[in-house]
Amino acid sequence: MPLPPDAAGVKVRVPLRVSSALVARATPAITLREALPVSGDWHDKLAALCDAAPTLRVFGSLAMQTLTGQQYVSPTSDVDLLFHPSSRSQLENVMSLLTTHAEHLPLDGELVFPDGAAVSWKEWRMAITHPAKVMVKELHTVRLADTTSLLATLEAS
């Protein structure tokens, strides 16, 4: 679990191990809209991204700041996004939006396919442009996969 950065910007991470039997509840990551900063350099640009892609969710420093009320976001932070595409057209539309908004925002994050396989959206963008395998993170493993096998998990629309 990350602690807020100290005065020098150092982020201390505290390793924790908890039995799943002790977890009272689990919820999806918070939406980008819920984490939208009230003000600051990112507000208007993130609000525009929220309007264009309301299903985006966040993790990382922006999520921790929203959840704890502590100052996690710094000038060197990025915005870690999660997107769960259900169809190829939805994936293509959001990839286009992310690419456009990344020109003005420090966006990072992952695409999470219906089977739970997660891929960096930047790596996905490169692999679609220049066919290559991508690193896929799953609950208990990391593997390489071709984009075709991941696209097969989506609805064809």
C-alpha cells in the first residue's frame, strides 16, 4: 500500500498480505469522474475525457488521493486509467480518445479484457500499429499474447 509522497517526493510502499477470508468487501475501482480534481491543471482536460469516456476508472495516485483525502498527486504523477472494453468498436473508440488526450495529459493505465487479462494501453497501441505480442497480466501469471487472441474475447460489434 503506498503512503503519500514525502517532501522530497519519495513514495514509500508498505507490503501487506491479507487472507481473502478477512476481506469484508471488494468494489470496482473508482470512476474517473469520482476522482476528478476540484481544481488544478488537469481539471478541465480530465473533465473533457470523462465526458467522452464516462466508464473510465482510476487507480494509482489519483485514486489514493480521492480515497484517503491525503496528497498523493504530484507534478510528476500520471493518471492511471482502467478501461474494460466489451466490444472491438468500444476498444477502438476509447483507444482513439486516450491517444488524443495523452497529448495534453500524463495518461497511463491498462485495458482489462473480459477474461481479466490486463494490458498496458500504450503497449496495445504500439502492438496494433506494429504487430507484436503484448505483456498480459493475469491474477496469478504474466505472459505474452498476440493481440488477435485478446480481441477474440470481445464482442465483434
